[in-house]
Amino acid sequence: MINADRLWDRLMQLSEIGPQEAGGVTRLSFSPEERAAKNLVAGFMKEAGLAVREDEVGNLIGRKEGKNPEAPVVLVGSHLDSVPNGGNFDGPLGVLSGVEILQAMHEQGIETEHPIEVIAFTDEEGTRFGYGMIGSRGIAGLLRRSELEMRDEAGISIAEAMEKSGLDPAHIEGAAREPGSVKAYVELHIEQGKVLESRGLSVGVVSGVAGPLWLKFVLEGEAGHAGATPMSMRRDPLAAAAQVMLAIEREAAREEISVGTVGKLQVFPGGVNIIPGRVEFTLDLRDVDVAVRDKVEQAIMQEAEAICERRGVRLQVELLQRIDPAVCSTEIQSAIREACAAEGLETITLPSGAGHDCMQLTGLCPVGMIFARSKDGISHNPAEYTSKEDCANGAKVLYRTVLSLANGR
């Protein structure tokens, strides 16, 4: 069926692009490293006998034609960009396993009724611009030109980065797929958690994906001399921010699945002997139930406002993105379970706490996901690891699932 050695070798080749001294890789969107990764994978796609192209938002696409070229396409894939010092499997496993299953079909002379495309989505992670899922938003027709003005830390906008990569921001609408043109989207991804490992299972069936809410908090107080300003006279936004962060932790912990993370913090002016005058930090809040997530958000906001008012600190909150949770198709879940059974693999159904491109595609087509076991549940970290056997098992399940969908299921 699939060639496990070839899949593993390609994962290792890709891991050599964007290596960091501290370990892991850094491949930010529209960077030379991401371009090198795309070029490498485009070569793999051609080896698999696929027709290769990039669309108007930079998605890399390899197409295997179907018996009926006009039939809705089955999409499979993931992303090639990474977080800083990220691992070698988050994203690449889904793309390269997609290439592998289509190469296996090509080598075995297997034809399907529906066309199949493997896609490497642009900027899933959102690390560079604080936005994310640019490629899947483009496919779904959800990307707006105004959103391309978001900028990275160097002041470069998404539009400017696209232009440097040879793309025209004025034509992003051309990436959108027509209603009815996509039959299904299926993604193999590492779990990024410990559930499968704790159960001794190689693969899992994903029931749905928690929706991320990203907020930027800006707290402004009064900068002053650290030695000359009495504690009782301070309007310290960093002290207020610390209390807000504890409130985030407390409110998220009240719910079974909710998680709240402050991953970025900036203090201005940033001197060791200066009381800060301004603090900025981000919040990533998630839950698979949008009502629960909204309830936690409201509780956090009420506490943040009370804390800042009490401390004489001005509070502003900016919405970076709000994505509803995605429910995976029951039909695709059934196809994945049948594929697992055919491979003799025991499985369980579990939600994904991490966000994925499928969240943008639910209005376009049914979506489904397969999880592969993560060692120690570690991800977004150089120690991220999924064994060769688990990668192969995930690819085998993906192969059978996609074959079933592309033949009319």
C-alpha cells in the first residue's frame, strides 16, 4: 500500500529546512525557509505523478485526476510553516502523507471516480502576523483584502510579504473554491496531546476542533522612577496584567475542556529601574463548545475591567480572531473507523484542542481528521516526535479513508 520508508525519509529531508541551533525548525509564512519547503514538496508531488500548482494565496497543490474530472474534489493535506523552534511533524506529516497516498495509488495504477488534491496550506500557524490559516481562509472564500494589512514585528504587512513571494494580493479571491466543487477534506495530524499515548493507541478519530479566540490586551498606566515612586502612588499596568493573567488561568480552569494561554507579553519602556507605563499581552482561549468559551471570555473580561479600574489603569482589548469550533463529519468519522478496522488498529474518538485548517472549510465541505500518537504529548517544541510506525499507521488509515471518499462514499 504505502511506502513507510519513503514517507519517513521525506519527513527527515523536510526537517533540514529551517533548522535552529537550539533544535527544531523555524519556517515562518512567506519566508525563504517556507519557500524552500514548498519547492522540496513540489518535487515530491511531481515524483508522485501529480499536476502541481500554487494558487493565488500561495497554497501548494498537487492534483491526481479522477475518472470524472468534473466531479467534486477530495482534498487532503495540512501545512509546512512552523512556530519558532517548532517540531518536525506538526503540519508536514499531513502534507507528506497526502503525497504518499497519492503516489501509492499512482504506482498501483488505482483510479478513483473523484479527483484528489493534496494541499499544503499557507500560514496555518499564524505566528508571523498573529492571524493564521491564510491559505484555508482563501480556499473557503473567507480571506478579505483588508485583513492583509496586518503586520509582523518588522512592520511588514501580509500583502507586502505576499508580493515579495511573487503573489498579487489584489487577486486573492481567485483562490476561493466554488460551492459544490469540494466533496470532503481529510487531514492526518499528530495529536499534540497525551490521550492516545495514555491508551496505548497509534491513531485516533477526531470528533471536532476547539475554536480559538485570540485577544490582545493593552494596559496603560503611568511610567515612573522605580526608586522614587511610593507603592501606594503607582499605576502599574504590569502588576494589573499579572492579576488579569491569574484570572485567565482561574476562569479557564473552571471548565472541563477550556484552556486559556498568555503566550506573548511586551513591557514598555522595559527598563530595570522604570515602572512600566504600558503592557501588551495576548490571550488564546479555546473550547469545543462556543457557548462555554464565550462564558469564560465574559468572566475574564469582567475581572480584567474590575482589576484595571481598581488600579487606575486604562484597559483596551483588541479582537485578533474569533473562530467557531468545527464539528467533524459523522460520515467521514465512520470512514476513518472502518479504515482503522481494516488495518487492525484499535481507535478512540477524541476532540482536538489545537486549531487546524479544517475549521475554515466547514462551510465549504464536510471535514474529518485522523490523529497520530505524539510522544509525551509534546508539540510546538524541538522534542516533538511521532514514531515511524505511528506515521505509517496514520498514512495507511488516511489512504483507505480517502480512497473510500474518492470512489463515491
